[in-house]
Amino acid sequence: AGSFQEAGVIQRAYNLNFPLHMVPAASCAQCPAWSAFSISSPAIVLETAEDRAEAVVVRLYEAHGSTVTAWLQTSLPIKEAMLCDLLERPVAQGHLPLEQQGLRLSFTPFRVLSVLLVLSR
């Protein structure tokens, strides 16, 4: 019911096309819930996170056709964050401040952002 945003069509499509895969563990009581990334807005989709030497590139996009500011949070030890182009080269004036809430990202309708996260050792 309602719009595709309200119905959660994008999340349901990802659940259908990319189902979770279970990995057996010795004891489920010893397996706390964990996620490397979280995003504060349902309009933002984290599409990929790719490993690089001492860094991770995260690609996100705005999927609802809206203008939104969202917070990207990670449990990874981040030393530095910057916007990069689709070839994963840092862009001029692309430095992102690391804040307590995470990284503040601004999206216009259907905008794709690539973020280079340099990891601390």
C-alpha cells in the first residue's frame, strides 16, 4: 500500500535478489549481531563496499528521488574519509570530517556517491 518508498520496494527487491547466506557457527549464543556499516536514511542504498590496500571504497545512492542528508556509520577503524569519483580517485575538496554520528553525506535525487575510507592500523 502507498508509494514505493512507503512499501519498501527497494529493500524487498534486494532481499529477493541478494538473499542472506547463513554461515554455521559453533554456538549461536556467542555470535553477537554485527554490521560493518549502517546508514540513517531508508532512501539511501549502500550498494558496494570494496577492499583496497589499507582502505575501503563504499558506493551509495539515493533511491527515492529525494534530497536527503544521511549519516554513514561504520565499526571499522577509520583514519580519514574522502569523496572519490567513479574511478575511485579522490576529488578536490572531497575531504569528509569524521564526526561522532559518523560521516554526513548529502544526496540529491538519484545521486551516486563513492567514499574512500582510509583505515587506521
